[in-house]
Amino acid sequence: MTITENKARRVSSGHFWDGVSQWLVIAALLLVAVSFKHYGITWDEPLHLENGWRALDWYLSMGKDQSVLTFQNLYLYGALYDVLVSLAGIALPFDIYESRRLIGGLIGVLGLIAVHRQARALAGPRAGALAILLLLLTPEWMGQAFANPKDIPFATAAAWAGLAQIRLLRELPRPSAGALFGYGLAVGCALGIRVGGVILFMPLAIGALVWLYQRCRLEGLSDGGRQGLGAAARLLPAFLLAWMVMIAAWPWAQMAPFTRPFEALASFSHFPLRFSFLFAGQTLVTTDLPWWYVPTAFAVKLPEVTLLGLAAALVLGGRALIREKSAALTPERTGLAAFILLPPLVVIITGAVLYDGIRHLLFIMPMLTVAAALGLDKAVAVMEGRLQGRTRETKAALAGLLALWAGWQGSVMVRLHPYEAIWYNSLAGGVSGAKDRFELDYWGTALSEAASRLRDRIVTEEGSPALAWPYRVRICGPSESALYYLPPRWQAPPDGKGGADFYISFTRHACADAPAGKELLRVERMGATLAYVLDLRATRNRVAP
């Protein structure tokens, strides 16, 4: 085969994989469109809803309404995403929580696009398509995207920062204005959601150090050092832009823009939230986590194919380093590795407070997916090289296996919907194996379905007058997740105790003084009970309307 034919074949293959990527994005958008109304209210969401309105009042009043500056502990966070979804709630013709779901789902799709572009930039169209497929079929990503008020928006901003980082490192020592602007804007958006985004600067610094080392080897210490100083100076506008975006999105920090971000960072480094929770069959404490918590949490939450791709990336990358030494250590791939490894190392070394599985480190999931896609792409290329006479058969077999996995993984997500985030892989025994060893619906979103089904059942049995009857409902878990879906006349006891007609409970943990009663319904997925409702009316000796 001639060089021209080989080039034409690669171009044709690239067009094919780019087409696959486009169809995957369209599929993701359709998924958002048909399912954004299905998700329940998360534990933190009512607070973020209120924080968004208060922040919006701050901006509209030009800082005169300062209620946002002391609201809960959310003043320590940037208000970028909360304000965005508040504006969406005004502009969109949906219920306020439905509007939040729609924006959240679209933010999740933006994360898919970012990983596609990263992988494509590093290894070509096939790697890009693999990356978007892997993240789309990662239940933790799409399951969290619709309702997680901080972690997925932050992770998406981090993913775009990772993409801009690749461009910056490739353009050193004279990065373009577009690359600087893209990086500054993406990191600024991340900081405008969570000040911990300062860690995003470190992978760029590590990648730049690799570039500097290679430049000094090629051109000498003096010339290389001079170029390094020039490159550092040219990067400063990106850092300044990131800081400006952060301050603009953070009312509390605007009062002291050069000190308060550091105060918030110090506060989060010693976050005083101590409680115990179930993980891997053991009871752990948030302030005293073992070193294996983070790697285990990712190991049981990533799809098996993603883990396979990461293993391939590790093996093939290690082999390349041994054979090619420093030539294989490119700045952009080093930056990607730092993006993946640095945050968990910082968490382990500092003993940071973590809980709710991997949600505080979800921002490295896109990078893990990119690395997995690169590993799978390279593994396929190696197989093609060794089986040159069977290239077509090899590709067909691998494509068939990938399609089978995608179909199976997709069917599991459909069965779990809208609780995709409770999924665990086969290392944990799936959802059924994880239910007594890990926390599942820690957000309490199943309370929304339980409340909706209770309302519909009682109205079906008793007619519309039941909507006006002052039923009392005790709730074990985040009360707003259930109350929002109950008729206004149905009230919860202020103290969560006392007599009640119904009892709605999630299963994250048992509440004190849980009553006995007839079970009316359960919210279940794949053998795991996420919430249930008890009928307590017999204990109150009253007649239904």
C-alpha cells in the first residue's frame, strides 16, 4: 500500500470516528431532553437554590442586599453555578428544579465534549470517540450531572481547563491569546464554583517544568532558562483572568479579593465535618480516612472497560518510558498524569475530609476517562501492528466486543434510572453486592419518588379530597426532597417526631425513633431498597376523608 493510500485510509478512519463522536453527543443531548424531569431533589439542593437567589439579589442590588454573605457556609463557595441556574429558572418555562436538571444535564454533556477534544488532541479521532463513549456510559457521571449542584459543574470546568492546558503546553514558550483566554476562563469558572480549584494550576506547572527540562537539554541551561522565564511571564494573563472570573462570581470574596479566597481555602483544609459512614463493608470516619479510600472508591465506581483502558495506559506508557526514556515524556501527557495523580495524593497526604464516595474528586474522572481512552486506542494500535494480515477481522471483533459492552452498560443504566449514581461495578458485586457494603443513594433523591408515589396512591384510593386533608408526614432524610412533591396541606412535624399519618424514609442510615407501620411502597433498583413509605394512620384512629 502506498503512502498516499495509507494517508487516505487514515483520513477516512478519522472521519468515521469523528462521526461516531458527533452521534454520541446527539444521543447525550436526547438523553438530557427526555429524562431531565425524572430526577429527584438532592440533599444540598434547596440550600443551593436559596443561595442562588440571594447571590442574584446581591448582583441586582449592586451589593446592597448582603444576605448571601452570611448564608450557611455557602458564602465560602463561589456562586457561579447557583446564579446560572437561578437565571435559568427565571428564563425557562419549567419548574425551578426541572430547570436545574436541564442545565445540569447540559453541563454534563459539555464535560463529554471536553474529554472528546482532549483525547482527540492527544491521540486522534478514535481515542476521542472512545473517551466520549466511556464517560457517557459511566453511571456516576451522567447520574450526578442532572442534580449535583457543585461537583459536576466543577468537574466540567476542570475538564475544559485540561483541554486548554494541552494547547498551552504545546504552544510554549509563546502561547496564543486564545489558549491563554481559554485556560483562564475555564480555571476561573472552576474557582467560581469551588476555591479548591487552585489545584488546577499545579498540573500545568508540572507539564511546564517537563517542557523546560527538555528545552534546557536541547538548547542549554542558559537559553532554556531564558525561554522558561519568558514563558512564565506570558502565562501570567491567564492566571489573572482566572482570578478575575473567580472574584466576579463570588460575592463574599469581592469584599476582600486578595485575602478572603485564602481564608476560604484554609477553612476547607480543616473542614470540621465529622461523622461515620459505611464503605467497603467497614465503618469509616470522615476525619480519619485510610489511604486506600480514594483508590478503592474509584476502582469500584469506574466501568470495567475504563479500568482496562487505564491498565493498558499504565503498561504501555511504562513500556514507552523504558524504551524511549525522556522522549516519551511529553509535557501535555505529563500534565494529564499530574491532573489524575496529584489531587488524590494531596488528599491522602493532608488527610482531607471526604465523604459521599468520590464526589469531591469527581473532577479527575474526565481525565481518568481520557487516559483510559488513550490506553485502549494504543492497545488497539499495537494489536493491529502485530496482526497486519488480520486487521479487518481484529477491528470487527473489537468493535463487536465494545458494542456488546456498551449495550449491556446502557441497559444497566436504564434499569437504574434515575438513580444511575448508585451503580457499582463488578469489583463491588454490582448494586446488589454493594448495597450492604457501600452507601447508595446518599443524596436522598429516592425520597422524591417515594413522596410522588405516596401522593398518587392516596389520591387514587381516596379521591381528590385527600389533597386538602391535613395529613402529617414524618420524613427520615432531607425533608425538602419529599415535601416538595406532596400536597401543600400535607405537613411534616417541625421536629420530625410525634404523631403522623405516614412515614417516608431513605435507607442511607436509620433515623432514631423509627415507627412501626404497614409498608405501603418501596423505591427499589436492582435488588436495593432506596426508600420506603409506612402507613401509620391506624395508630392515630382517624377515618380517611
